[in-house]
Amino acid sequence: MMTRINSRNNIFWSVVVVAIPTMLEQILSVLMQYVDTAMVGHLGAEATAAVSTSTTITWLIGSMPYAFAVAAMTLIAQAIGAGDEHEIKQIAKQSLLFALGVGAVLEIICFAVAPFVATWMGAEEAIRPAATRYFFWISVPVILKSVQYILASAIRATKDTKTPMVISIVINAVNLGLDYIFIYILGLGVDGAAYATCISAALGGVLTLVVFFKNPYLTFKGSLFKNDKNITKKMWKLSLPVLLINVASTSGYVVFAGLVSHMGTIIFAAHSIAVGAEELFYIGGYGFKSAANTMVGISYGEQDHNKYRSVCISSVACTLAVMTVSGILLFIFAQPLMGFFTSDSEVIALGTKVLKMVAFSEPFFGMYVISEGIYYGLGKTKYPFVIEFAGMWLVRILATYIGIHFFNQGLIYVWCCMIADNVLKAIFLTIPLPRLWKK
């Protein structure tokens, strides 16, 4: 009995230790983004809207390499659990090939659509030129961003979550420094923010590539293009449903943002800033999601059902605790947060209202996120796709469209649809967890 309790305690702390660097990485990254957004925000509502116009498009672009990052993390973790060094290296090789291939395809697509993004997103005529230039420059390092997304996940699967954290700190510090130089010293405004993002993102890809080749688990020999067909098949089998999840989700965000952007510059600025401000408060969920993905994958590779159950219980308990605290803090600091990003009183007032509303749903969002991590660790990605698609397009998008176009509803109603989407996804993903991997 005592041995079992000690084992559970050890697993609990292992989950925490793996999660903390990822959480710190994301916290520091979001804090840097806060300062970045604030620098642009203090140039005025039009500058904020110009930068925010392409935000959901960049989410859509980033979601594609993320799908292959999930596959890399899951398969490497499972291979580590099974003790198969050869397979680990083959998966690492395949991950690099996917990173470069996916990044190259996305690069071409971004350059092709850059002139049209601002118009598609319903940006007002006055801000379209700045929004177009911003999107073009942040698209330049897309291939290196793909490398960073996928290879950083491969590195985390080896339980090295500290190195990606250090890289994130470095590139965000560089971005912040360049922002100050380009925006304020050189007076380049929105263009300056774009140049800073471009340079720091490229640096992140290069640094991640260097670390990847130095990791003893992941270093491989032989031609990059000579791969195990079975591993390639596994990568696609895991990646495709996650890719569909992310495309369904982020394309939904694009449509959602497009609906809001037509409501006017003030409303869109308040919405965009509030969405960015909320990021810091759900990082705890994503930190434990990454840890759960890795630890569940390892326990599955070991075929250790008791370890799997302990990882799930520890991950869920930690996530609920962290997200409850996050919700309380978000409610308390909603107005100061909005004031940090912009000096426009209308934007602050509206953004504060929606942030206080969403604060109550943070624990549900945490359950939605951690459940996805557990599904991914087991290699089960089809059911999350069904739930994500239904929640995004039926609850969030369709309800928002009907409310705006037929009942003349405002931003408060829009955020109610967002909250309902997150709550329902949390419920439907959490219910099957106890029976997800039968002994």
C-alpha cells in the first residue's frame, strides 16, 4: 500500500516537473507579447487593429505544423517508454523532414495570400496597407517557425522541457528589444513590430535546430530522405486528425474574428486585446497538456496502466487547481490588463466586461485542454476532432452569426458563444476519460 502511494506521489511530481518549464516558457512568451501588443496599442486603435487583422490567420498557419508536432511528441514518448532507440531516431528524422516540408508549403501559401488577407478579414480601408505589410513580414520566417514548433515538441518528448524554455526566453527578449528600437527609436510603427517578429522567429528556428541535433535521443545518421514507411504511416495517422482539429478550430477563429471585425474598429480592438490578455491565464492548462501528452505516451509505451491512471489523475487535478486560480486572478485584474494594452477608454470598458465573463469558464477550458493532451498521448485523435469541429462551427460560429445578423447582438453575446463552446467541449471530452484506455 505504501509503495503504491509513493509511486503515485513520484508520478505526480514527475508531471509537475515536466509541466513547469513549459508553463514558464509560455508565461514568459505571453508576457513578452503583452509588452509587444502594448507598444503597438499605444500607437492607437488603428495600429492595434492593423496588427490584429492577421492574428487568426497566423493561428491557422501555426496550427498546421503543430499537428505534426503532436505526432512527433506522442510517437517519440511511446518509443522511449518501449525502450526502442532505433525507432526514436527514425521518428526524429521523419519529424525534421515534415518540419521542412510543411514549412516550405506554408511559406508559399502565405506569400500568395498576403495581398488579400486584410480585405478578407474585413479590415477598414485605412488600415489595410499597414495590415498587409505586417502579414508579409511575419510570413517570411514561416519555414523556421515550422522547424521550431515540430522539433521543440520532439525535444520535449525526451523530457527536456528546459531547453525549449530557454530558447523561448531568448527569442522573446530579442523581439522585445527590437520592438523598442524599431517602433520608438526608429519610429517605424506597425512595420517595426513586423520586422522584430520576423527576425526573432527566424532566430528561434535556428536555435531549435541546433539543440535538436545535439540531443542524444534524437541525433540520427544517414540520409534525411531515407525513411521507415511504417513510421511515416504512423506520423500521418496521428497528424491528420490533429491537423483537421486545428484547421477546423483556427479557421473557425478566422471566421469568428471576421464576424467581429465587421462590428467596427473599437469593438474589434476590444475583442482582439481581450483575447490576447486572456492567453496568460490559460497557460497552466497548456503546460499540463504538454506534460500529459509526454507522460501518457511513455506509460502507454511501457504498457503500464497504473502509471497511466496516476498521470491522468495528477494532470487533471493540477490543471483544475491552476485554472481555478487563473480565473480568479483574471476577474480581479481584468481592467488593469486592458489598461496596460491601450489608453482608449471605450476599448478598456468593453474588454473588461468580456474578460470578467470568461474568467468563470477557465476551469472548464482547463479540462478541455488537459483531456486533449491525454487523448493525444494515447494516439487517439479522431474523437477530439469530432468534438472540436461541432463545438467551433455549431456552437461558436453559427450561434454568433445568427445573433449578430438576425438579432443585432453585440460583443457580450459573442463572448457568451465562446464560453458555451469551451464548456461543452470540456464536458464531452472529459466524460470518456475513465474508460479511455481499458486495462
